[in-house]
Amino acid sequence: MNVTQLNSAFTLFLSLLVEAVPFLLLGVLFSGLLLFFIDERKLVSWMPKNPFLGALAGSCVGFLFPVCECGNVPVARRLLMQGAPSPVAIGFLLAAPTINPIVFWATWTAFRDQPEIVFMRIGFSLAIATIIGWVFSAQADLRPLLQPAVARAMPGKRAKGEGRGEELGLRGATWNEPQVSTAPLLQSGTYFLGQSAQPLRLDTAELQARMLGANTADKPLSHKLLLLLENTVQELRELGGVLVLGSAIAAIVQVFVPRDIILNLGQSPVTSILAMMLLAAVVSICSTVDSFFALSFASTFTSGSLLAFLVFGPMIDLKGVGLMLSIFKARAVFYLFALAALLTFLFTLLVNLYVS
């Protein structure tokens, strides 16, 4: 480790933040708009109840909310809190960074001479997100896989007896237990601050009633915008913290792990895919610009490995894992990572073997 490496790591850290923060802000704003200006209960009620169709519909919602892998987290969390079926929320979480018009246009611009890359990227991302969302539907109650603050905010049935907590893997606890003190990072964005030092938790009906009231004249647009700003600041405080941590890890790995070690693995249909998936997870480039990064490898890497980079990176990277931990517990993030990696590898290996 020397001064030059430290300077490079710090520069990369700042560049990752500068690149990601605008899209994180965009996602938080969409999250706030969902809360304050859209009846989320209607949006959720329109989603298909069938697990597979729900995962497919959630994966396609990205066309309505064009956010990258930083901005999709607050929107997915808001959907879960409003009672969206888990396949819908997880499908959106994994697909939205790719299944949106901004990324489609950026990928087309970079690979206009290889349009098959563009359409296979969209198709594979949609298929993988739908499959994973459908797989997670096997978990009847998703709350044991969620962070406590998110689980408590979700509507639905609570424990019927003392033994219910153990059924859900929460030994000695039930869903009816009093709310315990939670880390500030997990409190913000889910609470309004009252007059006291303690946050006041509100469910959706109370939030909308407090914002809109029986008489909409009492709640002008300026008041709604003020509440939107407050919610945005609180969610930025929460998600910004984990974004900074993930960006720091990504910058350190990029500088202190020689990239040649990764690139030298890309000489076969199998190792090239593994190398590009690893590279995608490490460099943590936002999905709106990652196609131009992948284009620089087009002359030396196979089409399947380029697709692996473009499909896997927006779903799972170091920044994204940190942000997902604000919704899911570590084991759930591991499941998402393992399923996304396995499916990406299988799809892109078929491209290397039968298309290239």
C-alpha cells in the first residue's frame, strides 16, 4: 500500500459516489412520490396475485420507474411496506436497474452494431428477475427475511400466539411485541419525527390522512411537497450511509486487487463469464453507463461474458449488496446473490456455447 494507491482509491470512491448519488436521489424521490401522491394500495391491488405473473409484472414496473441499482432499493422497500406481494417487490428490485428506457437507450447506443446484445440483456434480466421473484414466493411470510424495521411496517397478520415467533425463526419473540429501539439508519425514511425526541411511527392510512386530511383545501400542494422533502432527506440519510460504505469497499477492491488477475481468466467460455461477473460485482458501475464500460472488452471477451457483466452487475454488486441490507437480512441477500449468479451463469454460458 502506498500514497499513489490511496489517492487512486479515494478518487474511485468519489467517482462512484458522484455517479450513484443522483440515481439514488431519483429513486428516493420516486419512493416519496409513491407514498404521498399515489394511492399505493391501488397500485398493489392491481398487481397479479399469481406468484409467477406477479414477479413478471413487478419486473416490468421498471419502465414506469427508471432507476438504477441504487435508486431501486427505496422504491422496492416502499412497495413491501404497502403490502405488495414479495414476487412483485423482488422482481422490481432485480429488474428495474435494467428494464427501463434509460438503460435500454444507453445499451443500444453502445452496442448498436450488436443489437442482439441489447435484446438479450433485456430478455435475460427480465427472465432472471421473474424466476427469482417466483422462487421467493415459496416463502409464505417474507418478514423473517426482512430487517425488523421493514417487517414491522408491513401490513398483514400478526402472531396469534406465543409460539408464532418461533415458527418464523424469531426465538422468544412475537410480531406483537413492543417496538424496540432500532438503529437510526433503519428508523429514518419510515417515520415522521414528532415533537418529542422519539420518532412517531405511522401506517399508510395515517400518513395519507395526515397529509391529505378530509378537506384537501387544508393540505395544499406546498404542504405535500414539504412532507416529500422531509421523507427524501430521511431516506437519503439511511440509504446514503450504506452507499458510502459500499462505494468505499468497491474502490478499495478495485485498487488493491490487480485487474490483470481478473482479465487473465477470460480465455474460455466458462472462465470469461466468471471473470466478467466478478468484475461487474467489483467495479459497481451504475447500469446507465455500464454498457460503455463493457464495450471496452468487446474485442477480447465473448458475447456471453459481456452479457454476464451487463446482466449480473445491475442486480448484484458491492454497492447494491449494502443497500439491499437495509431491506433484507444477510441470509436473504445471500439467497438473492446465489440465485442471480447461478441463473446468469447458465443463461450466458448457453450464449457462449451455442450463439457465439
